[in-house]
Amino acid sequence: MSLFTQSAAWVSDEHRMFADMANRFYADELVPNIERWVEQGIVDRSFWHTAGQAGIMGGATPEEFCGAGGDMGFEAITIYQQTRTGDCGWGYGIQSIVTHYITAYGTEEQKARWLPGLASGEIVGAIAMTEPSTGSDLQAVRTRAEKDGNQYRINGSKIFITNGQAADLVITVAKTGDAGGSKGISLIVVEPDKCEGFSRGKNLKKLGMKANDTSELFYEDVKVPLTNLLGDEEGQGFYQLMNQLPWERLLIAIQALGAIDFALEQTVAYTQERKAFGQRVMDFQNTRFKLAECKTKAEVLRSFVNDCIARLIDGTLDAPTASMAKYYGTEIQNEIMHECLQLFGGYGYMMEYPIARLYADARVQMIYGGTNEIMKELIARSIDL
Ligand SMILES: Cc1cc2nc3c(=O)[nH]c(=O)nc-3n(C[C@H](O)[C@H](O)[C@H](O)COP(=O)(O)OP(=O)(O)OC[C@H]3O[C@@H](n4cnc5c(N)ncnc54)[C@H](O)[C@@H]3O)c2cc1C
């Protein structure tokens, strides 16, 4: 199983070669480490450098900023091939989002400063929107950035931040003005090693995605230069966030597809091997029908995802359509993990079988990146004009 559908017109020979290369890279460098990273609650820092050297990251970063200069299809492949191994610990999804923000809104100076490191793994990125008192209602953020001479002074806190322990660069959503609602919000880049007053809480214990570090972040009079405002105009943060939604949401659907393909492969192998009542578990009609249902849903998602990638590349993917991909992809991911685990019987509940981990990992996909209820609200708004 591959990311690509037979008829996907966006796929070139370069994309196929890149997928093969990424597949080999993950088999050699990532798969042997998955269980250890789960135990330690974080991916080795050295893996970021290894991935950078192998050319896995920055597929769509312009060549002048040390990227590969390709289209977003390359980023889609990096994400799919990772989750196709059963891994969701390496936080490249967020790195890709951060890279995309800086590419889209950064000044030339900011791009030159940060994009090369994000492509090489020298810099690990995070994006800090959610706060203890607000998640879905992003306009209600309380973190403030006050102008103080040629600096911003930032106060507030964030929660559930992916790559929070490892991050060297945190795009921070903060209020910069007194304008209410969306108008007073800006994105400010905080580099933890370069400023005082920034601290990280402990690596949070989660139900799944245990190798992916998630943290609270605290800002106490954190001072950053005014030039760390992303872009050159204050108050554009909400608009910048909204414009990036298509990739953020499609990315989660691609992660869902990769995990589904891995789970189905594992489940087919197990049910062909396992015997009950003198026959293979695969030979029960229930097993065959369940797998047929799961496979059908996976192929519907694959087609939709390929269509969305093509539209992302040509600039026509809108936020409601990407929200449909995120909503549908993560719902069927959870349904399929549930069915696959059941077909493993008691072994499916044991952590030594990857299906148990995949089942737990899937749950949060319906929550982060905008909950599925928020996805449905956005989709509904596009219908009820
Ligand atoms: C593992 C993990 C990683 C994460 N990584 C990041 C990250 O890197 N950066 C970041 O900024 N955030 C991150 N988050 C936060 C995540 O995006 C939020 O948890 C999510 O947006 C929901 O916000 P909330 O938790 O405050 O829930 P709430 O907004 O309090 O929602 C609670 C419930 O109410 C529902 N609800 C809320 N509003 C509506 C509405 N209008 N209509 C219908 N139902 C509604 C929600 O759907 C949900 O079911 C992460 C979260 C997790 C668990």
C-alpha cells in the first residue's frame, strides 16, 4: 500500500523515488528505535540531525534556504511514510507546519535565519496556541506581548505543546493590541535558548503518542526583539493561522492514512497466521467482511487525500475541504483501529503488538489540530452560507 492512487496526477517520478528513499530511511533509522522512544517519552535529538542529513525534511523549503525546493507533495510523502511504519512519535508534522508558516509569512531575514536549521534538524520547531483556559476558542488567548523599547515582553502560558521539550523555536500566539477578537493576535517567534523567563513544564504523560514530547510552556517577562514578530505587521496572527489550516488539517488526514495502512497490513498477517476452530482467523466470514469494510474506507480516504494534495499543490485546497479530510480520516482511523484490535483477540490488548499502541495513538487525532466538532462546525458554515 502506498500513499499514491493509480490516477493521482500530482505524482511524478521524483515523488516516487523520494517515497522509496524515505521508506528505506525510516526502515533503517526509525523503526529500530520506536519502542525505545516510547519508553523514554521523546525521540532522540540525534534523529532530527540524521533525518536532516538524509534529506527527509524541508522537501518544500526553497533551495535558497537549504531545502529541496519541491512542492508540498514531498512533505506529504515524508509524513505518510513515517506513519506507514506505525510511528507517530517523531514530531515532524509540527516541524512541517512551522516551516510552512515561516516560508509563507517570514521576512527574507527571518527565512534566512530559521529555514535552513528547520530543514537540517539543527532547529526543532513548535507552535504554541493552546492555553490552559482556551483551546478551541483561539481568539480568547490570554498570553500577551507588550512592546517595551525595541523588544516584546511576553507573559502567559501554553499547554499541550508538541515538541515542547525539544523545541528551539516556538511560534507563540499572543495578543499584541487592545483590539478584541481576532484582530489583536500576532505570531511571535520565541527562541528559548536566547531569552530569559521562558521555561518548560515536565513532559506530559499521555494516553498514546508516548514518544512524542508534549509540554506546558511558561512565559514570565520573556523578552524578544521586535524583529521576531512573524511577518512585518502586527495583528495578522489570526489571519495567518487561518490561512495555514488547509495543510495542518490535511497533514493529520495523511497521518491517519499511514497508520491505517500499517494497521491493516499487520492485521491481515496476524489473521492469516492465527488459528481457531481448526481454521485461520482470516477464514471466518466476520474477519473477511470486517477487513473488507476497513479496506474500502481506507481506499476512499486515499482517493480524497490524493485529491486534497493535488489541490494543495495548485493552491485551491480550502479550509472546509481540508477539515473534511481531517474529520473523516481520523474518524475512520479510530474505527479501523478498533476493528483491527478486535481481530487480534487478547493479543491486541498487549503492548508487545503494535496494534495496541496504534489504537491508543489514534484517539488524539480527533482532538488536536482543531477537534472534530470544530471541523464539523466549519464544514457546516461552508454549506449554510
Ligand atoms: C497530544 C496533544 C498534542 C497537542 N499539540 C498541540 C500543539 O502542538 N500546539 C497547540 O497549540 N495545541 C496543541 N494541542 C492542543 C489541542 O489543539 C487542543 O486540545 C484542542 O484544540 C482542543 O482544545 P481544548 O483541549 O481546550 O478543548 P476545548 O476547547 O475545551 O473543548 C472541549 C470539548 O468541547 C467541544 N467544543 C468546543 N467548542 C465547541 C463548539 N463551538 N461547538 C461544538 N463543540 C465544541 C470540543 O470539541 C471538545 O469536545 C495538543 C493536544 C494534545 C492532546
